Amino acid sequence: MNDRERQNSKKNQSGGGKGILIALGFIILMNVIGAGGGSVILVILAIVLIVAVAVIGLKAGKKAIKQKTEDQAPVQWKRPGNDLPQNAPRPVSSTQIVYNENASAENFQRDRQRRIAQLDDFLKNGIIDKEEYKVLLSRYERNI
């Protein structure tokens, strides 16, 4: 049995004292009811026991809810090097992002070359015939 299983079994075993209090309160309450009213001390004792059990139950419920929300809370991971205060100057990165204004034209040209190479492979493998190759090639060249 590992540590986590031992902790879970300990959590499940707690609450034995509450059961004894409930049983004792029930016995006293039955004696008071069976005696036809009984003494005032037994009535007061039964009420105190019932209130004590209710208070203990509320505390245990709040503790269980708190524990459940802590277990479900997302873990906040910190990256190494994030220990700097908020207003401390940040180190300058050695890599800089460079914007390429011709990126779209380069992408278009690369795509066009890839499609023409694919057409050549289709013609070479016999997937398309020569006439269909010419039609598709002229269509690619018109879209320049």
C-alpha cells in the first residue's frame, strides 16, 4: 500500500466519535420520550447532544467541501526564471522576430512550383495524359 492509499484510508476511517455521539443522543432521547417527559436535566442533555452533533456535522461538511475544492484547484506552474519582481527590467531576448514583407509572394511561388512538380509526376506515372497536363499547366500559369 503506497502513501496515497494510506492517506485515503485514514480519511475514510475518521468520524467514529460522531457515531458514538449520535447513538448516545438517540438513547437519551428515547429514554426521555419513554419516561413520559422525564426530568428536565435529561431533556436539556438531549437537546445539547443534538446541537453538538449538528455543529460537528456542519464543521465536517465545511472541511470536506474545502478539501474537495483544494483538490480540484488547478495547479499553478511557474517557469524557471520567473522569480523577478513585476517592475524589474526583463532581459532582452537573443532571438529577434524579423517580418518578411515578401512572405506571401514567396509562399505563392513555392506552392506553384510544388503543384507543377506534382503535375509532372502525374504525367510521368500515367495518372493524367498529355492533353490534360497542358490544360492544368496553363491554368496554373494564368493564376500568376
